[in-house]
Amino acid sequence: MTRRKLLAATGGLALGAAGCAAPSFGAEGRTRLRYWHLFGGGDGANMTALVDAFAKEHPGIDLEATQLQWGTPYYTKLGMAGVGGRAPEVAVLHLARLAGFGPGRLLDPFDLDRLRELGVGTGQFPEAIWKRGTVDGKQYAIPFDTHPMVLYYNTDVCEKAGLLGDGGKLRTIGSAREFTDALRAAKKAMGAPGLTAETTGPDCVTPWRLFATFYSQLGGTVLSADGRRLALDDGKALEILEFMASLTEEGLMVRRVDYPGSIGVFNAGKTAFHLNGEWEVSTFATSKLPFSMTRVPALFGRPTAQADCHSFVLPHQDGRSDAATEAAHTFVAWMLKHSVDWAKGGHVPAYLPTLEKPAYLKLEPQSEYRSVIDDVVLDQPAWFAGSASPMWIQLGAVFSGVLTGSRTPRGALRAAKKRLRKLLDTPDPLGSAGGAA
């Protein structure tokens, strides 16, 4: 008799559908640990290697790792699994999406005493990132990394344009004027726009991430701290939108290019700079492109960059067994302690001891921008914010028009505020309450 038939015969499936957790035993009596994640491409390969290594070192845990489609499909399936009592024991969640994911209802809190016994403590993470995982005094998310907006640069092109300093590194850029001057120098050297980034296409979010980065450098916030009110500063927002418009109007940035196209332009050596998340490092390294990476320069005062964080969560289960709980905590602690291997894909580990390890410091160019860990800016906690969220997609579409020339900065600001007000007036479809503490 198969395991599924055995469960059906004993009423196990009916109990599961009513909300009871699946049995904690796995193959050959081992503790079953189901793990859901959304990592594909290079991230997927790195995660598979980590999962395999963990399984080899923990023969008493029957680890079942499942990769699901990134974005909305993943979160829909994870939410429905929690509601239907079919959730895995541990999963990945973008930290900025925590507020809308039912902490205490769709998610269970971590046992911090268990983590401490496994060598992982509260003080081993950046305080601001750690606090984003806290709701009503309980820890519902353990940060694994942060994935910020960064600046890629072609070292050959930048050398030709006279933009490199000692050691072949990009000279410090300390203002918007210095950045546009660098783009002009690159354009003169190449005879083409000096910068590329995604500006258009389906579900285009990079224009939002550019705006959020530079707007945060002015000290602006989009929503109130609790994520319940509009807090957009018109003057600061217009300054950033006008700056973004000027880049394409002057021909310093490729005007119309989708995400794959922006990668292709930079990867072909046709431009000096590329603004994106750090996750494309493997793409450019594999192609042998002469490039390096650095933090997004502080063009407007503060050295901040838009980001989100991958984190581990415990999807809710009624009657979660102690063995399954222990296995989940063991898995999370092990992953944090082995995050040097995860950092190879570009992400900055959130577990601070990793940032001091010689093996991490040897990673080039990944370790070049590690200091950004203290300056990342996540969306304010709201159900419609965070990676692959309605806010990203809707405002990405609005600010795309600023870069392509189909919207004026003032028109884009009006449209953005209208869409944000509509999102604020829309009830959370999962019925979550409140933001992070």
C-alpha cells in the first residue's frame, strides 16, 4: 500500500484538508521536512547545491525541496497551502511581503531559544532587517540575504572613458551631476548611451526600483511607517522623476529596452553602466564580460539603495510536531551558516558573521558592495508592497513612461498617487492585520 493510500484509508487526507499538519515522518522513519522556494536560474543551482549538502550532513531529516514559479504564482500557492492546511514545514518569503502574509495566521513564529541553541542569535543580523521580521513581539521571518539595486560597470569602457581610479576601480561618484558627467564621458568614448536598465515591457518594475532608490536618498518615504497612509513628498518625488527623465532625454540612457534587452546591451559591451539588482552577476561572469560592481552612488545625499530580502518562514500548521519544528530550525540555522555559497549568486548575506569570513571576502566582485547591508531600504509594510507586488508592477508601469517619454514627471506623480490611494483603499485579500513592529 502506498503512503497516500494509507493516509486515505485512515482519514489522513480528510484531516489534512481540515487544517491538520501532515505526519512528521518521512522515508524510513526520518523526520520529514518540506521546503518551498522560488529560486530559478543561477540562484536555483546554488540553492540545489546547498540543499544537497544539507541533506548529506543530516541523514535523519528527509528533506523535500520544491521550486515553484517566482512571483505572484508562488505567493498565491503558498497562501492557499497555509489556508488549506497543506503548507510545507519551511519556506522562503520576501521580507517586505511579510505584513500582508498573515503572521500568526498563515505563518507561525520561530522559537528563538532553539535558534540560539543552534548558534544563531538576534545580534547577528542588521537591526533594521531583523526588526522587519518581527510582528507583535514574535519573530516570523529570519533574514537570509538582501538583494539591493547596484551599479554594474564595464571596466574596459570605463577605462577608455577615464572613469577608473586606483586598482582599476570606478572613481567615487558623489552627486547626480558627477553621475551625469560620467555618463557623458562614457557616451563620448562609445558613441552610445552610457547607461542601460529595464525601462519597458510586461510587469516592468525596474523604473520603480530606480525611483525608490533615489527617492530614499532624499529621505523620502512612499507610505507611513505603518504602511497605512500615503506619505509621498511631491517635491522630492518630482526632483527624482525629472532626473530620471533627463537621462533618456539627453541620450545618456537607453530609452526603450525590456529586461532581457537591457541585460543583452550591457553583456555585449555596448554600454558602460547597468543599474539592476545584484543577481545578474553570474550572467556577466559566465560570458567573461570585463565588469565589476559597486553600490549605487549617493547621488542625492544619503547612501541608500532600494532592496528586499529573502527570508525563511514557517508556514502555519495545526499540530506541528516537535520533530518537524526542530528540523526546520536546524535547516534555517545551517543555511545561514553556509551563506557564503549563497553569496556567489550576488546576494549580500544577512547573517553578519558571513561578511567577515575570508571565503566571502575573496568573492569578487560580490564582496565589493557588502557595506550596503546597513543602508538598504525596504518598502514600508503593506499587503500590496514588496517583491513582485501590485505596488511594484503598477508604479513600475507609471514610471516607465517617464523614462520612455510617454509621461511627464508631473503626470507620472499624479498617476502614482492615484494608484497608491486605490491600493490603500483596497482590503487585503488575505485579511492580514498590521505591519511589522
